[in-house]
Amino acid sequence: MAIGEQREPEMVTRRGLVVGNYCHDVLFRDGRVVGESLGGAASFVSNVFDGLSIPCNYVSKVGSDFAYSVSHPPITSPSSMTTLFHAHFFSDRDSSRHQDRILRRIHACDPISPSDLPESQFDFGLAVGVAGEILPETLERMLDICRVVFVDIQALIRVFDPLDGTVKLVELKDSGFFHLLPRIGFLKASAEEAPYIDIEEARKWCAVVVTEGKDGCRVYWKDGELQIFPFPASQIDPTGAGDSFLGGFVVGFIWGLPVPDAALLGNFFGSLTVGQIGLPKFDSRLLQRVNNELQRKIHCMGCCRTRDTAADFRMSVEHKEFQAALVEATKLLTTYNGQEDEWNSQNSPTKEIEQIVHQQNGDPQKLFPDPIYDETVQHVKAAKT
């Protein structure tokens, strides 16, 4: 099913399926390693889902060299290494690079096949591959077993230079996935990826959400579009921000929020992600505030009106109030962090990494110069074959 079924105004337990491999991420600045982290969109999505108690099945593959402990165990491949990405950032502004970051796939684990998916039905699914691991037939199987599927476009249009693994993009129409577009519920893309979609064509078949960094995001559907405003963010590392956005967006959607409110929640989690290196740690008190606000909104929606569509694109009368509540939650987080700075500086591994960055650059916030939360990767348009 796509996005037209009825659903209840109250939150009910909905189970999801998340498909995409875990990765090893290594961050370089001017050729020098400044951080290593668990990567892969599935890890960032699960970080949001677990924090807000969203039940899901996860299908990810890794090699026997997988270096991290995760709450959702992956499938271990005996014949390949864990997917490894090197992200190269630069201090200088080289016009030939077009972006401040070059992403290279060094190793690729086995792809996820339809037979790897559970023999079950799910209320929602997320196709969040990062290294070409989701095959067309795997996405088709997801569409068969999930009522609504959210797809990150990077799972469909990324290809990789055979010599050095540099990420390249192909047109969606040339990707082998285009015929599945009418069955997809939501397609998410970054501003850099959006030109490869043909939004005007895609929005005829499914909703399209484009993250625009410091400008928030824009939602397109058959009959209109909306700009959703951002949250202030102090950027240290943009890695995974789009994945956290998608996690927050899906949480809002399955809670029954109108699409603009769900997108606002996506912007919120994207902004939180860029302030930390690698996989972010969300304060439990912040997550509780978010959960309480979701409960309040659902109660208000249940009292004030009846929802009659699965995807409501109207701006709710509570939208600004919801935004204000999330801003207030971030202010409390600043207070929490201020109280714990001394302890963290002595005990947190993340702080140690930030200290390395500080020594190299004088200011950790300038490691990634542009104050946006999209992953700005040098995308090279792949030649047609």
C-alpha cells in the first residue's frame, strides 16, 4: 500500500522493517584521521527509533570483522568484509571538488536479498541502503510485505567508481528502481540528490521529501508542496543527519501526525545529529520530552478532529506550537549539557575526538565549514552505459 489508507488518531503499536547494512565509517580531515564510528543509515535510524521505543525488525549484513556492539544483531557474512566508507573533508575551498566532502566506499558487504527478509507482514518499512546493498527485487519484496515504505534515494541511485570507490549518482530512471515508484509511499533525498530524481515526475506517483540543510526541508506531493523550517544547529559532523531526519519523520508519521509535523520532527533529529561526531547520543530526558509532546499532540488531535487519510499534508493548527515545544526541549538539553560538561570532558570518548579536532583546527565547529545538516558529498554524475 502507498499512502491513502485510513488510520486511527491515537498511537497504536505498529511494527516496522528497516533494511540496510551497518558500516564502518572513518573520517579524514586534510588526509588525517579525526574519527571512526559505527555507520550505515540503519544505525542512525535505529538510534532514533530505539530512543522513542518504536518496535522494528532490522535486516543488515556485516563481515566477521564488524567492530561494534549493536542492539539489533546483523547477519554475519562469512565471505565478505563489513562495508567501509572513508569520508574526506577539506579545509580549503577547491572549486574542482564542488563540495567539502568526498565519500569513498572501500569495502562492500554482501547485498541483501529478498530471502533475507522475514516472512511477515509489517505496518511500515524503510529501505535505507548506503552501499548498493538493496537490490530491485529486495525493494519489491519490501513493498509486498509492508503497508507503506519509506525509501532513501541514496539506496537506489548510488554507484561507485571501480578504481577508488568514490560515490557517484545515476538518474533514478536509469537505476533499475524507477518502475517501483508508484508503490513507494515516501521518497527522501538530499538537495544534492534531488536533481537525479525528476521531482515533477516522481511527485505524480509518491510523496518526495527533500532535505535542504540550513533551510529545513521541502515536501512535495501530487497536489502541492510545503517548506518546513529548520532548527538551529552547531555543526561538527553532518554524517547521518539525513538518516536521523528520516527516522524522526517516520516516527511522526506512524504516530499519526500530519506530514508537515512529521517533517518538523525529522528536522529536529537532523539538527541534533550534526552536533556530534558519528552516531549521536540523545539525552534520555530530551527523548522523554519529545515523547510527552507526541502524546499531547495525539490527544489534542483526537479531541479536535477526525483523521481520515494516512497521509495528511495539511499544516496543522498546532504546527507552530509543536515547533516551539521542540525548540524549548533543545534549550533544556543545553542546560543539561552545561551541568555535565566537566564530567564529560574527563570521561567521554567523544570529547577526546573533539579535542583532537580542536588541536588541528582551533575550533571543532569549523571542521565542517558549512552550518548545514545534510551530508554534503561530492556527487559525480555517472556516465550512462
